[in-house]
Amino acid sequence: MKNLAIGQGEPLPDDAIFQGQWILRGELFLAVGHADMSPRSLATPIIQIPDGPAAFGIHAHHLGNALGVTHDEIMTANQDHSLWLIRVQPGVREGKPATMFEFRLGNRIADITMWKNMGSARAAS
């Protein structure tokens, strides 16, 4: 288990097409969405890093729901480094390439799975 010290809590670049903050700079970020959006139906935000790989996002409401806290609590936890990424596990789920991210906040643990397919992705908890 490691703390996400590399860029954690920093805002996304001004020219990013999403608003939010980095969980792990250049790789994974929290995207700010609308509270009335259904977490299971949200497309995974993707930012193409110039001269680098794509960075994938998790909607703050989605991760908050999975951990049983509010959007604001997730954003604050990311900023103060109390949100931890416990495990990243690539593999196959539902017969498709996927990556599972397991997060911890206090004594709460939740996993978010991202399916990647032809430049797009979707997430579920």
C-alpha cells in the first residue's frame, strides 16, 4: 500500500477538458461531475497528455458513492492525502480487458474497475 504523493490533490491543467484534481499526476485523476449523474452510467473521463499516454479519470461522485462519503469529502481527502490507492490490478472482467483500482479512506475500502476498449473506457464499482 502506498500513499499517492506524486501530484496528489493538485488541480488538473487549465487546458484539460475536465475539471478536477490528480490522484496520481499524469495517470489517474478525480473528475468533478454533477451530483445528479448516475455513477454506473458515467463514461470514464480521459485526458490525452501531450507527448505521453492518456490519463484516466474517476468521477468524484462515483468514488464517493463507492466509499460511502460525499463528493466534497473525496476531494478533501485527495488534497490532504488521506485517500490511498491500495492496489492496481490489470486483468479481465466480464471477458474484457480491465483494470481494478482499490482505494482506502479511513477504514473504508472500495474498488473501481475500468474497462478499456478502443480508446474509451467505462467504470463501475
